[in-house]
Amino acid sequence: MDIEEEIESILYIAREVSVYKIPPLKANEGHRANDWGDLAQPLWKGRLRIIEKSTGAALQFEDSQTGDLFARAEYDPSHPSVDAVLDSSRYFVVRVEDAGRKAYIGMGFVERSDSFDFNVALQDYTKRFKARLNPEPEVDEASPYLPAGPKKDYSLKEGQTFSIAIPGRSKASPTGANLLGSSGSGGLSSGGGIPLLPPPPSAPKKR
């Protein structure tokens, strides 16, 4: 039976990293790269890739030429296997596991920009990992405080009219009165209508 290969996503690639043998961590103290001896003489040099599969992500230390695997570290955001050192932004401590055995190795980047991109790749994966564990609930567009039902049509049908009540006016208005309080003949009403302002004076004619 043919088994389909699982799709891999490459989250990050560093062309060159250095691996160091590090001393045991002192109690109540963090790791320091200066404690690793001569940083110009690493234990190993090669390529680093962060690979993501459906089962999770992992750091893979590979030979730059052949691609042979040197070490592999599973990365679980709930139990991170990568720690930054206290005295540099280019060096980290990585926990690797093989057949149930754990070991800690030092890792260093040539450029700070490489270590920055490395951190960003891990942060982005951590965000997506947490989003899968705690998906946001779907929000119903309808308001929970309004009863669901068909929308009412408030538009006027053919032949329908509506009236507007103006404050200060009596309920019974003279036939043909408009909103300004004037009758249909054009005269002003004395019943509290809004007076019309006279037109502005015309400019004197030039001789």
C-alpha cells in the first residue's frame, strides 16, 4: 500500500551555525556564552533548519554539504527546548533528545540578524501553536438581545401618507396651510407660524 509522504514546511534556514559543548548549569544562574571556552573553536559547524510537520516543529542541525543529520531537537512551545544566554543575543542553549536521553548544547550564529530571524520564526510558530489549542469562538452576527425574525418593511406603500406634528401649532390647521404657516393664497398666518425673513436690499445701481 502506498503511503503518502507528510508535507514539510521550512520555517527557517541558517546557512552556518556553530555548536558548542557547554558546562552544567549552575544553580539559580542562567547560561553564559563566555563560560563555553574559546568560541572560535566550536564542536561542530553546519546548517540549521526549522521544520514544521503536522506533528509539530523541530530544529535540525545538518551537514551543509551532504545534509546528514547531526542533531535534532523537538520544539514544543509549552516546554521550549531553546533558551537564550544572558550575555549575548547570538548564542542559545538547545535541549536535544535521542532515545530518551537528553543533552544540552550551545548554539551560536555568525550575525545578529540571523539570530533575530531565528527568534521571529519561533515566535510565529508559537502563536499559531497556541491559536490551534485555543481557537477563537465563532461570533454570531445577529445580536443576542434582539429576537430573530423577518425584517419589517417600513417603506410607504402607494397612496399612503404620513403627517408631521410641529410644536406650538394647534392640532387643527387651516385647510391648505403649509409648514411655514402661510395659506395657499401666499399671506402670512398669525397663528404662530415661522415668519419669512425679508430679502436683502439690492445694491445701488451705478450711474
